[in-house]
Amino acid sequence: MNQKLKIAVFAALLFAAPYVSAQQDDAAPNSGKDSTLIQEEEKATIAVSNIKIDGQLMALETHKDGKFKLRDLEEAWRYDSLWLNELHSNADLFSDMLLEIQNGPEQDSIFVVDLPTDTLKARLARMDEKTPFNITYNSSLESVIKSFLTRRRDLMQRMMTASQFYFPLFEQELDNQNIPLEIKYLAIVESALNPKARSRVGAKGLWQFMYSTGKMYGLDVSSYVDERHDPIMATKAASKYLSRLYGIFGDWDLALAAYNSGPGNVNKAIRRSGGYENYWNIRPFLPRETAGYLPAFLATMYIFEYAEEHGLQYKKAERPYFETDTVHVKNLITFDQISKLVDIGEEELEMLNPAYKLNIIPKVEGKNYALRLPVSKIGKFVSNEEEIYDFVKKELDSLEKPLPNMVTAQDQIRYRVKSGDYLGKIAERYGVGVSQIKRWNGLRSNNLRIGQRLTIFPRKPYIAKNTTTSNSSKSSGNVASDSRVHTVRSGDSLWTISRKYPGITIENLREWNGISGNNLKPGTKLKLCDCSS
């Protein structure tokens, strides 16, 4: 393949529409390679099965390390890998944003930033002219803006980079629901653009839906799937919820306050204020976190609007977002199988498909579950579905340990308390209240003992452990899965550590180990439970 043709193929893939043919997708993967090099690569591979590619029966090959080698355009892969690294590195910023909203600017902080009050007033007035929000100057908003420009400057710069992936998606869904496009900044305040974000009270995803509210707006939650983590599904649900709240209050500021604390708290604040219906007038009567919520939203909007004036440096993506498409999955399939067959990293699959809790896409009657892939991979999957599912079935049938069953809520279960358990954690797992667990079991306090049996009436699906399989624990990272300590290694972060241990959040790790920042020193031993040892 000559150089001009290589460039043309690359440009076509880079700016392709969401739907591409399998022939475009797999065109001439070995063109331009030295024949000797190809022969040497073929010697290092072992044929493991046959599937059709471009209508021809070809060997699926794997190297001795067990990984399938289906080639991609190197430049396209490089762009996607840069995005993955950027989004992955931002995943632990949720706690920083949450602390900023809850605590607000430090009272004794001295903000050193070149932003005269008169200049800020003029800029806010210009923003107010083109948005449906009531953007007026006040000293509280000025403090939050200056705090973001100093103490949270790095967070804001990284949000500007990550937003290039998420904002095009948000804008499309918000426009579909006739919601102001500025609402996209709310996802930064809610989750710091982390689709796996989970608050201490159980709100999840980019838009931080509680279980009951998510179900109310059509978000499916089961042992395999939690659509609160799905960027598109959750954005649709958030748009519907915000539209309903605006219908109640007729004011976007109050709608945002209600999104954070609930319509009931906003109505109580209106009554306690003497009937005022302006956010800044009822703010003293709102919960503390909600009092910092709208200022954080407006401050984020201001910083994105005037980033250049404040010299904020961020990485501009050569591709503004992943070129992706979806395909409905017809049978159960796991991420590791997709990774092998379509030649895509499991970490990338998790980033593109965050709703699948166990890295398994289930097959459930009456449900349609979709797999999201880069357009450079979708053709491989669509053109070879029958062969792929045959391969998957054979591999699953040969598994020594069966996959977890899809479990729905039962009338009653008996739960055995384990090390690290507390009532709030157990209540969130089964979608019930702490007070309910205490009432069902006659508990007078929140204290639990290891081995204690609790009667619970679940209100949401859960994962039933398979009692027929071996009880031997597998290694997770560099410690056993039942260990209560994790030794920090180079490259570890609070987010990556929390992902290794189901049920443990970044907030848990901070609380149990007295951590305030994000920096971890290799060799440090972190407690994985609320324990003294």
C-alpha cells in the first residue's frame, strides 16, 4: 500500500460516520509489511479456532501469551489509548469535587488570582445574557470561582480535557429533551465526569442517581447491570428528571437545587425564607451541600467560558471523542472474550461499557443489552456474530467455575455479617433502609458482630454466591482477596485500589486510613476495612 493510500485510509477511519462496513474495518491489515516479518510473526502464533473474516474462513490466531492479535491502525490506536489514560487518571477526582461542594472555600484562604471584582461582574453579566440561569454577582460566588482557580486549578484543567469526550454525548441528549445545554457542566459537579462514581449514600454514575430515582426514570439495576453508570442512559434519565423539576418550579436554579436535595427540601426552604423563590434568598435554609451546589455549577461554567483568560492549560484532543457504535448482544458474553476476539483491551471495554458490573453482558428475556465498541472494531463483531457466539458458548461450557446467576429480589434472605460490614453498606447492597434492617432484626444499635445472621427483605437484585464452587480465594493484586490490608505499588491510586476490592469505595479508603489527598507512597499498607489492625 503506497503512502497516499495509507493516509487516505487513516483519514477515512478518523472522520468516519458511526456506521462502517466490515470490509472498510478490516481492509488490508498486513499491507506494506515485509513478507519476512509476516512469516516470523506467523511462526510465533498458534491457531485456536476458525471464524469468518470478510466472508473467508480464517484461523483465529493467538500468540504464546494467550492474546489474540488482530491488527488496528497504529495511529488510531494511539489516539484512543491517550484518551483511555486521560479518563482513567481523572477517575479519582470525584472525592475532591465532593469535598469542595460540601466544605466550600476555606474561610482563611487568601486567593491570589488576577480577577478584579469589576471584571468578574462584567463577565457574569455577559454570561447571564445568554443562559436561562440567574447569573448575578455576589461575594459567595466570587469566593467559589477564585477557589476553583487556585485550590482546584488542576481539577478544572483535567475536567476540560475529559469533557471533550463526554460533552458531545451530553449535548445531544440534552437537546433531545429541550434542556439547556449548560446543564452539561452539572455532571462535573456531580461526579467529576467519572461514570463509576459512587457517593457515601449510594448515588452512582455521572449524574449520581439513587437506586429508587434511577428506577423511576427507567434505569435498570440487576446483579449484572447498573444503567446508572451508563453515560447515555443516565443522561437521558437526568434530562427527564430535570425537565420534571423545572415543570414544578419554573426556574432552573431551583430545579438544580431540587436535583441535589429533592423537591421537598427546596419547598421547605421557600417556606422558611418567608416565600422567596430566588435561589440566593432561600440558600441559607437549604442543606449545607445544596448551598454549595449551584455556586459550584456556576463557577464551573464561568471557568470553562473564560479558561483562556485565566491561562488554564489542558490537553486538546486530536479527536474530540471516541468514534463509537453499538450492537445489541444476542447471547451472554464476557469482556475477556470480547477482548480476545475483537482485539480490544478490557480496560477500554470497561470505559466504554461502564454499566456492566461484572464485566459480563447478560442475555435476559425481554431485555436488550448493547455492546459499545470503537468503529474500528464494530465491523469485526457484526460480520462474525454467529462464529463469535459459537466460540463463546464452547468456552463458557468448558469453564470449571460457572458464572454468577442473574438474581432478582426475594421475599427474604439470611445474611451473614463479614469483616468490614456495617449497616449502611448492607442496606445499600439490598436497596433497603438501615432502620428497616434494625426493625427486622430487633437491633437497638448500629453495632454488628462478625458471623451474626441478619434477616433481610431485599428490594433490589443482588449477586448470589455459588456455594458449589471452591472456597479457595484468588489473589487480587498483591494480596489475597480476603486480606484486610493492601500494599501500595507504583502506579496505584485510590480509584484503582477501590476497583480491586468490590464494596470498597475511595471514601472508605480515605476514612479507614486517614487520607486527605490522592498521593500514595509505594510500600504503604492500606486498611481495607473499618478495623483497628
